[in-house]
Amino acid sequence: MELELTQIQKDILYALITLYKKKSGGSIKGEEIA
């Protein structure tokens, strides 16, 4: 339950969303998280 872990997870999630958007063509609900 460390805040640092959450921050790292958020960074990784954002990177994964960006990659997924590139692969999918920018058609994902990731924008909501961003």
C-alpha cells in the first residue's frame, strides 16, 4: 500500500495505454484514465 508503487503503476499504465493506442489506432478508453 505504498504511494510510490501507485505512482510507478500509474506511469507504467500510462505508457501501456500509449502503446496500446498506437497499436489499436487511438480507439481505447485509456483517454478516460489519462
